[in-house]
Amino acid sequence: MKIHSVSALPLLAIAAEAKRLWTTTPADPNNVMFEAYTIGNGAQGGLPLGIPGNDKLLIMHDSLWRGGPFANPNYNGGNPKQSIADRLRGVQTDVFKHGTGDESPLYGNMDDYGSYEMLGNLTVAIAGAEKYTNYKRSLDLNTALHTVNFTANGQDFSTTQFCSFPDKVCVYHIRSDKNLPEVTVGLIDEYRTAPASTNNCTQDGIRLSGRTAANPGMGEIGMKLDGHAQILKSNGVTYTCKDGKMVTTADKRRSLTIVVATGTEYDAKKGNAASGYSFRGDLPYPAVLSTVKKLDRKCYSSILSQHVRDHQSLFDKFSLELPDHNNSADVPTDKLMDSYTTEKGDNFVEGLIVDYGKYMYIASSRPGSLPPNLQGNWVASVNPAWSSDYHIDVNVQMNNWHAEQMGLGDIMSPLFDFITDTFVPRGTESAKLIYGSRGWVAFTSLNIFGHTGQGNDATWSDLYHDPAWLMATVWDRYDYGRDANWYATVGYPLMKGVAQFWLDTLLRDEYYHQLIWVANPCNSPEQGPTTFGCAQFQQVIWELFDHIIKDWDASGDTDTAFLKAVKDKFAALDHGVTVGRWGQIQEWKLDIDVQNNTHRHLSHLNGWYPGYIISGYYGKNETIVKAVETSLYSRGNGTEDSNTGWEKSWRAACWARLGVVDEAYKIFKYAIDVNFGPNALSIYTASTTPPYKQSLPFQIDANFGQSAAALAMLATDLPQASGDKGAPIVTVGPSIPKAWAGGSVRGLRLRGGGQLDFSWTEDGLVEKVTITGRTAPIKIVNKKGTVIAQV
């Protein structure tokens, strides 16, 4: 037993009723992140509560942030005011002399960093519906429809909520089997008081308008926010509006549709020197009003059908089907999650978690939006944990580990646009001011205002290899999609900038007096000491250089001097793969790893998963593979340090790639058991010893990470190193648990193009596959090494 702190009737057929979350109670307004389900269209996010009679839909807009130039016009992204590159050599000399050192002379600041904020609430009051029976609330993952059904005063009601990407609005639809009573609609901001937002009646509905808070004495420079709620007129609805509320009268109408558009004045294209790093675009209300006006005479069924078709065009690209032996689909999700245990597991719950990760990616990453942040796009306050920002020392990367194999690569553009528009301009200044180098750099924590300066604690901020790690996600987009034009114009320029930085920054190893290139200074993510040649630094730099060399011909670059410099550094680069004194993969160049250090990060195993320098380049070296296993056992199951979900997901994926089925599946289940709440969102725990009391915050990385871990159980599809000219080999079913017997996969995407469909035996052995859409040579083998298909 876990301890927790604190529809309309669809017009389209539901393809698979089982792929849904449901419960028999409304979400508690005081416990939203444990109980509400998520809806979204990329830019907008919603958390419907489903309260009959007095309902709320919490609404977010992805670019609504306080801070940065909207708090202080002199905001500089945390960069020093002038070059401090002269301090760098002193730090490096000290590290090489003693093996470890003090990186504090390079510290920056987090002034005016800011935070993501929720926008407001749509309120819907149905007269006389406060007392109800026959209640059911559900989220259908196949259709992205949130529905609530209940009976009040002998009348059946059904409400449906969704956020439509085609129409760029969130929708609240009410339907009943009898004439609707009076309905009162509001759009309010209960969260900002200084300055307070306003809501007013307009000719076309309700306008919510406000600003985020600025620093004292700065005037009204906070970010402008706007929302507009409108009742569709397509079925002749009439209403009055007073004091910021629309009130319909009871009549013969049996349905009602409300649409909400939102916006801010944030403009990522203004985040450069030419625009004074203002990030300030046009006032949002004209575009917000135009969005809802386009729907003036559009009928609900048209909005609904477009939304469902759009969602299914993405959701249906990949499917994992697992048998529901326990008929768990018929049990409320909150009860399933509460009774789920590592020992027993439950195929239905496990498949649901995988599908929910796919669903939430579609709901939070769409062209024109920002990429999913630490909480995706779903917060219930204006002060979320860690500002609900972008941590690039694992979290942003994990948010995307599942996307390509699930066929979602085409909606990853928000991440690449975000890097291009917000990381690179300020990051170019950071590289020059802190390191005196070309290219661009960034550190662990980033806001949406180009905060690329270093923080003030080496353990979490001296992680300037993070952009090189992030470039693996950029290169994956090309490796799966093979769009040479995209690579030449978007992906490769980002990678070249990071590579240029490292060409200028790497040093010969002066501690061991070796003629190999190492990073100095460095920290392994979120722990000390400050030293040189940290394993993850070296591994991700090696992979970045390898990608550039391998696909040089697709880059369109004619800078052969750059290519030669990369090849020269690559040839003498420390790989960050060393077996230490107790048989482990060393986390640092110095053999100082402490056995049974159960730190949450698996930084030194990055080259095993999600990377490939260990699993691919060294994959046949039995000593190194054994050292990976030793390191994983030493690191523990993800409990003793922070007891987070994402650290367990990463461990499960590593064990899956090792082919240790029982460990992979056990930790996969353990993450669900300990770190997933009643509404299937990944939640922290307040303790590292039983009973594991779940507590805020919600953090989306494990929701995505569990999907990735399941994919690691289903297939191992590694990048080919630059010197490998043979046909790639993909292993299907490296770690499929016996409990998943009778399951199947459809649409698993392959590097280089194409996809796989397959099922497996009771022992998790894949005996045949179907390959579609593949023209390049490839070999498909099962876990026994038997070739079962090839092109």
C-alpha cells in the first residue's frame, strides 16, 4: 500500500478502450498533481479536475515565465560582464598539479533566473449539479479526450475536455440527455497578486489579461499574458456577460462548447544580440482573439474530429500490446496504481505507463511550441520546483530518449528550435567570456531567456559537457530520419558549434603526462570532486566527434580544416572508458570511485546507455562489459540517494541493454511501484526507506524514461561508429520479460529508416519480424544471435 500526501460522449469510435486512465472521483483541487490527468497541444497544457457543478480546468501556456529581461532589462543570462578566461588557466593548472581543484573562480550567478508559471483557470458551473451519482472520469490515450460522466437531478451529463493542436485552443464541451440548466463560465487568475490580473467581458466572451512580476522599481516590464474564453455560437447559444462571467440561460439546448486561446509576448526569435536579448515580441491579445474568432461558426464535431485525427496520426505510429490477464482495464487507475507492487507487477499497468509517456510527448511537443520542461507543460502553481526549467544534465535528454523509436521524431522540432534560438546566441558569449573559445556552451540549468552562464556550485554547474551530450539527440534526429537538408541546415550547425568549443578547450593530460586530450576542469554530474577527464565528458565528446566524422558528406560543410582538426583530436582523445581497481568503469580519470556509491546519476555509464562508445565501440570487450555490470550493481536500484523515478528508468534501460532481463524488469516495475502516483504521473518520494511516502514534485522525465526503458527491453539499435562500414545489426528482444508473453510490437522505428513489427514466445524470444520501409542493408538478430531477417 502506497501512502500519498496530499465526457462528452465521443462522436468517434474508440479504437482501444483499454488505453485509458480512469477513476470514480473528481480530482482534489488541493492534490492536483496526484489526481488530475493531463491534456495539451504543445503550447497549451491543461489539468481538468472534473468537479460536477463547479468545475475547473487549470490552464498553462508554455512560454509564460517570469524573470530574465521581463524582470530586469539588464539581464545577461548569468554571464560575466567581462572576460574571465584568464582565470581558467589557473584553475586548470591547479587541477593538473593536484588531481583535483577549485572551480569557483569561474562561477556565475542565477540572478533573475525566473520560473515557469501557470496561467489561470477556466471555471464552469452547471446549476444544480453539485449533488451527483454515477460518476466516472477518464482520459483516453488513443483519442486524447478527457471525459467526465455523472448524473444530477435525474439528468445525465457528459463533459469532454481536450486541447486541439489544429485549432490551437483548449476545449470544454458539455452534453446532456435533457435540456441544459444555466451554465456560468469564467476565466480567472487566482495566482498572481502583484500585479493582479484582470478578467473582463468583451463583445466575444471573456478576456483574462495580466503580467508577470518584475523587479521593484522596474515598472511594468513583466511578461504580458492573455487568455480568451468564448462560447461557440454554432448551435445558437445565447448568453449574458457580467463581472467577467458568461451566463447561459436554461433553454432547449442540450450541448454547449467553450474554447480557450492563450498567449504571451515571448518571442524566442528576439533572443539575440540584434534584438538586445529582449525576447519580447508582439502583444499577445490580437493573436489570441483571432484564434478564437476563427472558430466562431465552426461546429464542435468538426473541432473534435480534427483533433482526434491529428492525435491518432502520431499516437498510432507505434504500439506495444501486452495481454491484460487480470482484466485490469476494468479497475480504476488510482486503485491499480495503489495496489501495484514490484513483486506482482501488472502487464496492463506497465503498458499503460509506456503509452502515457508517448501520449504526453505528443501533448507537450508540437511545432511552434517550446520543448517539454521538467514538468512537461503541467504545473499547478506559479512557483514550481526547480522553476520547471530545462536541466540538460539528464532530464532534457531523457525527455527525448523514446521519441525516435516511437515514430515521434517529426514533432521534436521544438527542442532544436529552442537550442538554436535560446542556447546558441548567449551560449556563444558564454564560451568566449568564460573559456575564450569559439563555438557555444551552456550549463546544467536553463530558462527560456538564454541563461547559458555557469551557476554557483561546481557539483551541478561545472557540467559544460551537457551540450555535447544534447547533440546526441540532435544527431539521432538525422540518424533515424536521414533528412540531409535538415541535417545541413539545422542539426549539423548546432553540432559544429559545440565541436568548435571543444577543439579550443581540450588539453593534453598534464597529470599523467599522456599525449591524450582531456577536459579540465570537470565534475561528474551532481557530485564532486572537480578534476579532469571525467568519464561522461570524454564519452560524449567522443561520440560528438564521431558523428561529425561519420556524416561529414551530409553536412554540406566545406571547412576541411575543421574536419581535420576534429579527426586529429578524435584520434588522441581520452575515451572515458577505463576499468578501475575494483572492476568498475571509472567515473573519473583518477581511480577514486567509492564502491557502493548509490548516487542517482549513471554518468560514467552514459556510453553504455543511452550512448554507444561502450555498448557499441567496446561492446565485444568482455572485461569492459563486465565492468558495466559491476558498476550497475554498485550503483544500486535508485533508492538510497534521491529515490526518484528517472534514476530507476535509466538503470532499467542499462540492464536491458546488458540483456539481464530480471534486473531490467525488476527495476522497471520498482519505478512504477515507488515513483508513480494515482494518476500515473512520476512523483518523488519523501523518504529513502519504507514506507515510501510519495510527495511532490511531479517530474516528467520518468514518464518518458519508462517508455524508453521498455524500448530498451524490446530492441537494441546502436549508432554505427565512423569506421564501421558493414550492415548495421539490430537485436530484437534483448530483455523481454516472461511476464510479457503474448505481447507484440508494431511500428518500432529503425536507425537509417524503416520499422519493425514483431511478437515473441513465452520465453521472450523473437523468432520472426516484419521489416517495412527499409531500403538500406540491415540485419535483425534475436537475443540468441540468430539472424531472423535482413535487407
